[in-house]
Amino acid sequence: MFQSSKIPDDDVLCPFCVSGKTREFKKFGDLRHHARTKHPIEMEHAPKGLFSTKTCFYFSINPLEYSKLHGVDEEMSPEVQYARYLMAK
Ligand SMILES: [Zn+2]
């Protein structure tokens, strides 16, 4: 399975930060923590499961690698719809 020496890149982006600066995270857990501490107002309006493992797919920089490692939430749940809305802004 790990034939390539390339390290899978499953970095994620903070959907609430304006582009640039430190909005890139190595782990979705770091992103979740960041969102809770830095964006409490946005989090109040966001669906509860927005930063679940599978929903974070929509915040990933490299979706193919991310889906291999963590899977994808393919259902059109409120969380997924919200995630897509945030990333389309
Ligand atoms: Zn942020």
C-alpha cells in the first residue's frame, strides 16, 4: 500500500480565516482546536459536527490524500453543506 515514499499530505485549511497567514493545519484535530479557540462566534452558528474527521475532507488541501487516510462524508448532511458553503465563499 505504501509504495510511494511521498508522505500523504492531509493538511487542512481553516474555513474561517481570511486567506494567508496561519490557516493551514497538519491535523484536523488542530484545526478543530483552532476553530474553537479563535472563532467562537463562527462556531456558534456552525453545525456541531462541522469539524468531524470526514467532514474535514472539505477543508483539505489535498482531498485525494485526505480521503485515503480519513474517508469522506459523502452524504449531503447539514455539516457537509455548511462546509461546502464556507469553502465556496
Ligand atoms: Zn481560523
